[in-house]
Amino acid sequence: MEELFIGLLIIIPGLIFGWLLVLTILHFTQKKIYRERLTVLEVEVRSLKRLFDSFQKVGPSRPTAPEENVRDPEVKPVEIKPMEAEPPVMPKSPVIPKPPVMPEPPPIPFPQRPVAKDVRVPPPAGHPIPPIPPRPQAAPAPKVPPTPPQPGVVSQKWQAFKANVDWEKFVGKNLFAWLGVVFLFFAAAFFVKYSIDRNLIPPALRLAVSAVLGLGLILLSSRFDRVRYDMLRQTLGACGIGVLYSVVFAATLYYEYLPKPFGFGLLTVVSIAAFVLALYHRGISISVLGALGAYLTPILVSTGQGNLVMLFLYLAVINAGLYSVVRILKSPFLLLVATAGTLGTLALGSFAGKTPTGSLIIAGVWIAQLILFSGFLGWMKEKPGESLFLRWAAYILYLSLLAVSMGLMLRPSPGNGPLLLVTAGMTGTLFLSFRNQGWFKQVIPYGSLAFIVAFLWVMLYFNPGELTWSYAVILIYGVVGGLGPFVLIHKYGLEKGNLRWLQIFPTALGLLLLVVVLKNPAISVWFWPLILILQGMSILVSLVFRALVRAGLLTVFFMVSGLTWIFRMPAGLIGPEFYGFLLLAGALLSVAVFYALMKGPAWLEKRQAPGLFKTSWEAHKKFGDWITAFPGMGAFILLAVAFWVQKPFQPHLGMSTMVCFLALSLFLARRLASPALGVVTLLSSLLVQAVWVARPIGEMESGLFFSALVWSGLLFVAALIVPFLFFK
């Protein structure tokens, strides 16, 4: 460790000193050359000016007439007569002379092959011979030169580099200057090493000289012209910041001249100075160097307190300043550096500390960091499809939440932290997609990965037997995953990926809740409202997006969960509270289904892409009428099972619940014009009465037979009257 720091203290100042010396020599040399050129230009300008003045003096002067003799000639108006239209002259056809009649040649005495003669019929007398148009000849096809192969990106950049480099200047001037820098660096390094070995320079003086050198480099960087020496300015500024970092690190960690809290604060000041200097020079390299130093400071110069909240506050201040640099310089690469550095520092602070941090605190800090960087990403004007660095910054940010969730689940008691992180990640992706449509396609893949983590947490660590904050976290996650994409669809329209998600996620969520019910024999009463809300939401989403088979499957899941609840419940607990909850659940679910069927098709028709659905809503309607009747049938089935298991049997509350639900279902069947819903409702009410009658006689009191006749009579009269009222 000692040799490393000694080497750094030797290399950095020696390199900087040699580089500065060479740059100074080059600067004065170029200054002398420019001064000579300026003198030559001044001489040439003077000579041109004298020549121009001599031409003005030599030129002859022309006599000018006196003003009184100069008169303008009188201009008389000319009367313009309108032109008379003349009849057009038709061109006469040219007279073509008759061709002379030639005598026929005498016959040839010797035999020869018959040759086809060109027999021409002479035109009649008095008619001109029309000219014979020449036979069009096909133009020769132009020779297309072969297309040369397009050079690659690397080849194009190399050609541009060769075109922009002055090789004569490089070989004759810059090459020897760089070689001089290298030789000077080694000479300075050997000199510094010799002075340290002989103890010629004490450590305090080394640090002081290095600090002065770093400040001098920063001040010197502002003395050069911004346009011509921009790279030199940034190089000197970055070297100065690097020297100051090395001085403070050495004084705090190696020589221990500074206490760690003071060194921590001093390094923070250097980082802020680096950001200010980056804005002044508009240099990304200085910003990157300052960011790396800021993120390494809490790792290397730890105060020993191990406070994750204080670490987050420190990083929040650093990132706020760094984002100002990102926005002014318009550098997504710098945002990627900030994201990676922040997440790496937070990960070490969360899991590599001397004292373990609570899962809830870790989740809260990471969620706060997610909110901060999601704001940064949302305010960036660059589109994700145009910037690779911006996309990777978002990928690293959101995938790190899933990694932290898995890391927390490796603990004996992770608490609600993993599911909180997953829910925050889903909400963040929706926010980014709402701000910028370029993130729209990344929501569904991330939601799929997040569901895997949520499924593992629910199966391993969720306890439905106690009313805890886990209920609220599961509810929020289900609502965000099921209803969150509606906001994006309302703004951007429906796409195939979102349609697939909204058809699959509700079914997966319903299956997850069913597995929880079947796995845990002791379930709190408060878990059933959670199932009602999430299962009802899943059924509605499936109906709106025409996933009718999945809607029926979710209804089966809901009924199986309810039946499991009733069979596990003590028979004496089936009372007014149970029937009231059953009536409320059935009514809410039926009204929600009614609203989805009334408003859903029109809302979806405005936002779907053409050809997204293979069949229209009218084609689904006949099959959908029977599917939408299943939720109402589920309430009747649960009533029938409650009649069967209830001891002592109290039918009046159950029958009152059935009558209320029967009236509501028939009303909805009338409004929806759905005979299927009416048929299913009447058959389901008949099933409830049949279970009452089928109970063993020994379990029924004597007065219950008369009550059964009264209820049956009332329902019979209603069955005769209701069809005429509802279906006229």
C-alpha cells in the first residue's frame, strides 16, 4: 500500500510538470510564429493600401456641365392605338413534283436465283408521296458501373480521422513534443523517487506542493483560449482535480494527517468544485472524474457510522449537482455514470456494512433513489430510441430494484421490503412511459420480471393469517399492475404487447391468490375483501379486453376460494355478517360487470389499432352473455353451500339475501338485454331452494317447513309476474 501511494505521488506530479513544461514551450513557439505572420500581413496590407491610393490619384477627371444648362428633355405622351385582330393565315401545303418514270432494265440472259424484289406501287397522279419514316433503332443500354461496397462505420471514422490530421505537422512537431513529454516524465519520476528515498522532501511538503500544483493547474486551465485550446483546458482542469483528489486521499488514508469526517467533507468540496469547473469548461471528462471521486469518497473514507439514510442524503446532493451538469451539457453518458456510481455505492452501503440495516430502511432508501432518478430520466429531452446511454441508465436503475429484492429475500425475515420495491418499480415504469412514449414498450417486459419476484415473495414469506401491512402492499401491486396500463392506453392507444399483458396478468394474479388460499389453512377474515377487490378487478379487465375464457376461469378461481373459505369456517360463524358480506360482494361485482359491458366496447373501439382483434365484439357477444352470467351465479352457489353447512339452520337471512340478489340480477339482465343472465339467475335461485329442501329432516325445526312453503309460494308468484314486467 505504501509503495502504491508513493508511486502515485511520484507519477502524477511528474507527469503534470513535464506536460506543462512542453505545453509552455509549444505555446511560446506558436506565439512567436503567429507574431511573425501578423507582421508580414501588416506589411502587405500597407502596400495594398498605397497601391489603391495611387490608382485613385492617377485616374482622369471628367468635365461636368453646369447645372443651369442641363435640362430634362420634354417627354411627349405617345398615343397607343389598339391593334386589330387579323385572321390567321393557314399555311399552304408544299407542291411536291412528280417522280420521273424510269425505263425498266433489260432482262438478264443467264439464270440466277430468284431474289425478292421490292415492289412499290406508284401513287396515283396528283397526290404527294408521303415520306417514309426511319426505322427506330433501340438505344444502347447505358453501362451501369458496379456499386462499390459501402465502408463500415469504423472505416468511415478512420478515413475522416486521416483527412483531418495534418501528418506533416504531427511528424515534424507534435511527435517530438510528445516524446519529450515522455522523457521528461521519466526524468521527473526518477528525481522524485530519489528525493523520497533520500528523504529530501518530507511528506507534508509533498502534499503541500501537490495541492498547490493542483490548484495551479485549475487556474492555468482558464488562461487558454476556449475555441482553439478547448481540449487543453479540459485536460489541465481534469489533472488539477485528480491531483487534489489524490492529495486528500493520501492525507486522510495513508498519512492520517486529516480525520476521516474532515477528509470526507473536503472530498465533497472537491467533487462540487469539479462539477462547477465542468460547467465552466463544458467538459464531460471533468464531470466524470468528479463523479467517480464523489462516489468513491464514502467507500474509501468511511466515517464508521454506517448510516444508510445519511449516505442517501449525501448522494442526493451529489446527484442533484451532477444532473445540472447533465442537463446543461446534454450528456446521457454522464447520467449513465451517475446511475451506475450511485447504485454501486448504495449496494455496498446496504449489504456490505459492518452493522446490518433493516429491510424496510433499505427498501425506503432505494425507493427514494428510484424516485430521484426517475425524475431525471423523465425530464431528459432525449428519446430512448436515440440514446443508448439513456436506455442503459434506465435498465440499470430498474433492474437493480429486482436484484435488491432478491437480495432481501435471502435474509431470514425480509418483511414487506421486496414487494414494496417491485411495486415501486412498476409505478416508475408507468411514470416514465407517461412522460415519454419511447419507454412504452419496456413496461411489459419489466412487469413480467417483476411478477416473478412478487410470486416468489408471496409464496415464501406472505402470511395471510394475520392482518398486516402486507395486505395493503399486495393490493397496491395488483391495482398498479392491472389498472396502471389503462392510463397509458388512454394516452397512446392499445398495442399488441399491452393487450397480451392485460389478458394474462389478471389470470396470473387470480391464480396466485387461489394458491395462497389453498396453501394456508388459517386465513384472516380481512383477506377476503382483498380477494374480492383483486379478483373482481381481474374479471373486469378480462371482460373489457375480450378475454372471455379467462374471465370465466377467474370466476371459477373466485368460487373455489369462496367454497374453501366456507368449508373451513366454523358452522356457527355463518350469520348476519357473512350474508351481508356476500350480498355486498355479489352486488358490487354484478354492477361492475354491468358497467364494463356497457362502457367497455365503446372505450376500446376508440383506442385499438386496426386488426388487433381477430373478431369483433358482436361475434363475442353470444358467447360473452353466458360468460358474464358466471359472477352472478357464483353468489348463488355460495349461498347454497352456506345453507348446507350452516348449523343451526337459519334460512331467513339467506333467503332474504337471495331475493335481493335475484332482483338485482334480473334488473341487470333487463338493462343489458341478456336473456342468458336471466336464465342463469333463475336456475341459480332454484338451486338455493333445492338445497334447503334437501337438508336432512332431523336438522330442521318444525316451523321451517311452513317457512319453506311461504318462501316458495312468494317466489312462484314472482316467477309468474316478473317476466311480464321485465321482458315485455
